[in-house]
Amino acid sequence: MSDIPNIDADTRQAIEAEAFRKLIAHLQKYPEVQNIDLMNLAYFCRNCIAKWYRAAADDQGIELDYDQARELVYGMPYAEYKDKHQKPATPEKLEAFKTSEKKASV
């Protein structure tokens, strides 16, 4: 990190928040990107983000359950998202998921 500018904590938090909002908007724009593919490639998915979101809310003293956090991440209730966009995973993807899930939990 040789030439990265010195950024104060408040500005850094604002930048990170905006980047996070753009990530969520991007994932909502492309629901055809399946969670299992995200997990198998990057070891996280929309559900992981919802868990992190809920934990961060808890750290701030805000009561938010997992389903509420998923709705914020998915842009709709999870059951609706699943019905509209989630496709059955192939046996190969499910097998790869076993490895990915282990890496994600480390």
C-alpha cells in the first residue's frame, strides 16, 4: 500500500459504505448470478452478506433478524427471490459447494 492516500476514519467509512451499497445494487441487478456460483468462486454469497449485515447491526445495538437482513440484501423477501431467480444446482456445483462452505467458515 505504498501510494494509497491517508484517509481519515469517517471518510473511509463513507467510502466503504458507498462501495457496499454498489455491491448490493449490483447483486440485485443481476439475480441470474446464482449464490452457489458465488460461493464456489469467492467463498461468500448473498446469504453471507446478510449474516454480516445482521451482525454489524447487532454491533450497533440494532435488532435485525436474518430474514430482515436477507430482504435488505436481496431487495425482496428471500422466498420471493428464491421462487423468481434461484435455479436447481447441478450435482457438480453441490459437490464443489462442500469444499467452498468449509473454506468460507474458516
